[in-house]
Amino acid sequence: MNGPFAEDRRGLSVFIIALNEEASLQACLESVAWADEVVVCDSGSMDKTVELCRAFGAKVFVDEWQGFAGHKNLCLERASFPWAFSLDADERVTPELRGEIEEILVHDGPFDGYFVPRRNFFLGRWIRRCGWYPDYTLRLFRRGKGRFKPRAVHEAAEVEGTVGYLRGPLLHYTYTSLSEYLQRMDRYSSLAAEELLRLGRRFSLPGLLLHPPLTFLKMFVLQKGFLEGTIGFLLSSLYAYYTFAKYAKLWELERSKVKE
């Protein structure tokens, strides 16, 4: 998987966590076939994810689930090259982004980490509003400088040092159906409620009443989700429902803790 600039640049490790991702992983891997190394940490897939990755030539490990941040840090620790790029199975590196990354590797910088804009797709359509674009996320960094901050959900990398911003987009094909969103929302809202409890946040009825409609208004009105039409309305409504579920589950956790 050595790219055309391998003799001129510092090496790049792409690292991916995976669980039952055979449907989307092939396109993901092909988008980074030019990297010097691809490391995949699986957490017990029952489909052909592991076989697909090994056939591609990736370094594959199978471990017990460590949580999103923990599993990504575990994967990062197994990377070999000076630069690392975090990629999810439902994401694709575009040619424009590849070109920028290769230029950084040639010159070894100048920053220690780089934020990348994401084009998020919902029900097959690129969402430009609702706060979904440019959705900058820190993905490329010097391997010794970056690490994922421990969080139950919505984990993000942090870099010790200077950071810059790239222009080439990362494509993110998330939520191909409403059923998929609702299934993942149930899991994520539970994790988010546990995170709130761990951080000492307390449930309040005014919060439960206010946070969901404010979430909707922010996405649909302030972030111009109404310009996306029906999909913008659906997305804003679903995020309001996620917010409601998160705080309702916080109430449930507090109630269970009192009974113990």
C-alpha cells in the first residue's frame, strides 16, 4: 500500500475500528489504499469484516470492546508510522483530501494536527445545513501528539501542539435509513446519559422540557435546516428526539441509583 510519494515523504498509518462493517468497509479501504499502512481493530464481527480487511492487506486485530475512545486509542497504539489518520468504516477519503495529506507528509507539517471538513450524508443526500457542514473533525496528526479523550460517545481526538485546517472533504455516509438512525440513537442516547451521570449532571424537568425543542429550533431555524426541505425537518426532529431520550434516560439512571 505504498503510495507514489513513499520515497519522498514521512509514512502514514490509517487506523479504523470496526464491527460488522462488511457492507461499507470495501469502499472505505479502497479510498486509503495509497497509505503506507492500514490498521483495523475489530471488536467481534460476525460477518466477513475481518476476512475482507485481511484480504485487503490491512493489519487486523480482534479485541474485546473498549468503548469508542478506548478502542480507537488501542488501534492508534498499534500504528507504526509517524503520521496517523483516524477513519470510520462509513467514511471515504476524497482525492482532494488525499492530495493535501500527501503534501503535508512530503513537508512533514507544518502543524502537529489537522482538522478535516466532513460531508455528511443522511438518507443518501449530502446535508449542507442543520449544522452538518463543514463539521470539522480532527483526524490527521503526528502519532505521538494525538490521542482520543475518554468519552462514552462522540469521542474526539486531541493534539498536543499546533493545529491547522484542510479543505479537501471526508465523505461520511451515515444513516442510510430511519430505522438505522433509531437503532443507533437508542444506543448513543444511553451512552450519553451515562456520560452525563458520570460528569455529575443532574436531571431536571425544565431541562427535559426545554432541551428538545431548543435542539429542533437550532437545527431547523438557526442552522437553516428548513432549506433542506423534508429531510431537514426529519433530521432536526430526530435530533430533538435524541436529546429527549438522553435526558429521560438520565432520569431513569438517577432513579435506579436511588433504589440501590
